[in-house]
Amino acid sequence: MVKRTDAYLTVYLTLILAILLSLCLALVEGARRNAAALEAECIVDIGLNSVLAEYHKELFRQYNLFAIDISYGTAMASFSNTERHLQQYLEKNMSLDGVILSNYWYRDFLCLRPEETELTKASLLTDREGGVFRRRAVEAVKDDVGLTLLKELTEWVKTVESNDLEDRRIEEEKQEIDRRLQEYDGLEISADNKIQIVDFQNPTQKLEDKRKQGILKLALGEKAEVSVREISGPPLIMERMRKGEINRGNMVSEGKREESLVDQFLFREYLLNYMGYYGAEKEEGALMYQVEYLIVGDHRDMENLRGTVNRLLLLREGANALYLFSDSEKCMAAELVAAAIASLLLLPEITELLKISLLLGWAYAESLYDVETLLAGGKIPLIKDDATWHYDLQGALQADTQENFQEGTGLAYEDYLRIFLMLSDTDVLTGRAMNMVEADIRQTQGNSCFRLDGCIDGLEARFLIQSTYGYEFEIIRQKEYW
């Protein structure tokens, strides 16, 4: 007789172990898959951060702008260069090649490899006709520039525009007055039954002769050293934009928004802070008078300074003439001199013309002094009063403008540059600013082919990552500076 033994426990354990083993394997597989997904995302983020860390060092040093130079110091600015760098970072971070004795001590539990790396979108500094460049410039200075100055600058600009200080052509007005006065020279008149020939000598002739010498020579003196630098070499961004020969991005991070007055002010303050001008030259720059270049647009330092100083003289003439014609005492002084000259010439009808000529000449002499003072580091108020007026009529007519200038009160040369920048068209100003940045960076070693339309400030990339265990992950990430 065979004795039977119950085996229910063995069967039960067998069934339970099979279920537990399946559960453990499922957990291991789930852990592998989730770990692979997490590692793929981490490596993608690390790769993007590593690419962004390759920002152009010289662009940051000189202009406090972060951007990836997709040419990487070569003559070929191509998005494929950045794709290749991204791919290399991913491969490096997924590899165990750098780990000591990795073949003996470690086993790759995930076995990930990057299959595709594609740069799907990019934002360039030159996008939106330089709008991205302006936005980044504003962000670079917004924490450092107070808005108190904006209120003052707004008042200055309002004063210039409301009084047409830049539109009034004092020189042309005076030339017309003097032409009419000169018609009396050689005129025959009857006095005391005698015929006399008028010998008219313009009392402001010394000032007119002085004007013909040129503003730079008058304002700076013959011994002043003026920069003769000029921009040369490959076409800059404005020219390439006109020809349609620039790279364009396809990523809009904030959309095209209306730029406020504060934005416009901060952009111009950025230009003043990071570019040189007369009295605060940028020695390492392609030009020394860079802000003057923004205002005038010539590729030569000398012409930019001359154009800016001429514009400054024009503004000061308008402001000084406005004050003179509103000051009754000074008008009376000019009228008395004009009446005396007219009486000597027996031509009382020219009194009013002479008075206007004297006042306009007086305004020019005062304006020349103002410009010389500003370029010497002094200050001149936008609209003068009796306390800040310098010349009397006699001193002005002597045309001796070589003075020991006082620092004074009012606006400095830099403040007048602020006014000119604020009155400048933003798009033109942006183009010239980008020209200046390109020219400056090209001066530095290894950057002779630098171009702003090859500078990425934000990007979007698509990654396809596979595992030998059969997993596949498609990841899309977007990153930008700030």
C-alpha cells in the first residue's frame, strides 16, 4: 500500500513565486524604462545648457550680450554647427568611455544613444529688423539705469521740438539778411546837396570769416588730436540686410510687442553706456566716436564728430537766438548799435535789418562758445537766461572766442547726445548700433568673420533617443538666455 503525501504547499509556492517573479521583472523593466526616460530628459537639458554656455565671450565682454556664435569662429555661420555641438554633448553624456575601468565595474543599465538631433527653431539677435537686439540691450541695462533721467530727457526733447530748435536755420537767415544789407553797398545817396556813395561794412563780418574756418577747428583748436579711424572690410549687417543676405530665425519667444517710451529710453542708455564718444572714447573699438557714428552714420570718425558738432552748433544757435529775441535789454542793445550805424550811413531804413543781423551774429558767437565749453567737458543749459549768458554784444562782435571755459551748470555733451539719440529713428539707430557691434568684435583675435545674424539668443531642438532595450524617446525642448 502506497502512502500519499499532500503537496499543496509546493504547488502554492510555485504559483506564488511565478507571480512574484513576473512582478519583479515588470518592476525592473518599468524602472529601466522610467530611468531611461528621465536620463534622456536630463541629458537633453544638460546638452542644451552646455551649448548655451558656449556664448560668445567677446560679445559678452564688450556689450554684455549673451548669444551663441553658430560659426564658432569660422567663416561659415550655419545652424548645422550648433546641431553638431548638441549631438556631441549628448553622445558624451551617454557614454561611459570616460569612466575608469568601466568595462569591468559597470554595466550600462539603460544603453541610450542619440539617433537624431535637429535644431527646429532659433532666434537670432538680428530678427525682427533688430528688435531682438534691442530687447536684449534693454534687459542688459534695465537694472542699472534709473528712470529719473527719463523725465528730464523727455522735457529736453519737448523743449527742442516745441521751439523748433533743430529746424531753424540761423545761418541761412543771417545770410539772407546780410545779402539784403550788402545791396546798399555802393549805393549813391543825396545828402546836403551832395552825392555820397555808401561804404557798407558788415559789423558781423569777423564772425562770418570765423565761421568759414570750420567747426572742428574752431571748437577744438588747431592742436587738438582728432581720431582718423574708419570702418573698412567685409560688409556690415545693415548692408547685408538691404541685400537680403542675412540669416533669419523662426522662433518668436515673446511675440512682436509695442516698445514703450521706457524701452526706447533704456535702449539709448545702453548705447551710451557701452559705446564710446568724444571725451569718453572706446580705445579698442573700430571707431572711437561710436555714439557720433550712431547719430551721423559715416564710416569715418572725423566726419561723425564734425556732423555731430555741427548739429550741436545748430541746436545752440536756435536756442540762443530764441533767448536773444525774447530779451528786451539785449534787443535794445542791438537796436542802438544798428541805429548808430544806420545814422552814420544816412540809411535809417536799414536799422531793423542791422538789428536782426547783429542778434543772429551774437547768437552764433555765443553758440560757438557753448560748443567749445561742451567739448571741453563743461555744461550749458538748454535754454539760457541772463545769469548763464556769456558774451555781451561788443565781445561777440570782436569774434575772440578763445576762452578759459568754466564747468558751469546745465547739460553736458553726453546729455546733448542723449537728445540727439532720442530724436533719431529707432530702426536706423538699431541698424547702426548692430554695425558698430559687428565692427568692434571683428577687431578682436579670431573673430574677423563675426556676424550678428549668426548669433543665437534662443533655440528649440528636437531629439530622438533610442535604447538597445527597445525604447525610443522623442523630446522637444526650447531654451533661451534670460
